Amino acid sequence: MPGWSEWNSVVRSPRAQAYHEPPPRLLLVLAALIWGAAFITQKNAGELMGPISFVGVRFLLSWIAKAR
């Protein structure tokens, strides 16, 4: 059975080696962390304000982010 470095060089495409793409597992973990943090933030914000206010603030923040 090949070692990790040998297997990693076989599995990764030439494009991935050329551009030094992050490993897929790292991207999955990052996505899970962002998703979890967003869920907790939305849950806490939902307890502080009503649903219409929450959607309005969310829309306003996205509009400001898009305007930059």
C-alpha cells in the first residue's frame, strides 16, 4: 500500500499540483465551519428581533456588501 505522499501525488490532478489548490477535505471543513457559525448567528439574532426586522437587516447588510 502506498504511503500518503505517494497516494496524494497520484490522486491530485496536474492542474491541482500546478495551482496548489487546497485539499478537498479542508474546503469541506471550512464550509461546515462557516455554515455552523451562520446558523448560530441567525439563531441568536432571531431571538433578539422579529422575523421581518431580521430579514430587513440581513438585506441591508448584503446590499452594503454588494455596493463595495
